[in-house]
Amino acid sequence: MSQVIHVPYTLEQDEDGVWCASAHLRPGVGAVGDGATPEAAIADLREGLAALIAEVGPPAELTLTLDVA
């Protein structure tokens, strides 16, 4: 079973032209990604978030469990 978790993120370009994406799962727990393009930065962030969620689990605020018959 796959689970979809919507995580708000920010995307900025630094002074060197590198794109940086960041997101927080809960206070003090977040991930970052960077790349030459916005798409590359977001892809890198997705990898970091997937690893982080595998380690600490998704935050309760972002999940909803339903019993479906």
C-alpha cells in the first residue's frame, strides 16, 4: 500500500544560481534538496523526505487513517 503525504515546501535560488528546496515535517525535523534546476532540487528534496519519513514516520498532522470496507 502506498501512502500520499502532502508536505509544504519552499523553493529558492541562491546567489550562485543553485536551486534549494526545503520542507519541515515537524519542528526541528526537515529535509533539504538542491540542484541546477527547480525540478532537480525538488527531486532531491523528495529523496530526502522519503528517507526521513522511513526513519521517523510521517507526522500525525499530515496523515489520516481510514478503515475502508
